[in-house]
Amino acid sequence: MSKDFGELVFRQKLLSVGVVLLRMKGATGAQKAEAVKKLLKAYGGKVRGHFVVVTAKKCRFAPIKGWF
């Protein structure tokens, strides 16, 4: 996924349901898919309205202004 989504959501303040940025350098497509699957299983309801950064070790959530 492109980091340009962060630019659009935060700097240009375009409306977004939510953004997930995978910071998993060197990970395979299957590993990235598994990370997204785990994210949605654990935090599915929290992703909406947030910019989520996923690494191999953790997930960080930042609210997108205008959602709350």
C-alpha cells in the first residue's frame, strides 16, 4: 500500500473509512495477508475511522479527525 493515503487523509483531510499501512519490509504476501487477518480478528471494530500502522510486532491506531 502506498504511503500517499496518509497524505490524503491527514494533510489534505480527505474523508476515509480507515487506512491500514503495512510496515513489514521483506514480508511475503502471505505474511502480510495473515497480519491483516489477525488485525481484523482482534481489532475489527476499531479500524473504522483510524489510520492503522501494522508492523511485525504491533499495531498503532491514530484517529482520523472528522470521524468522532
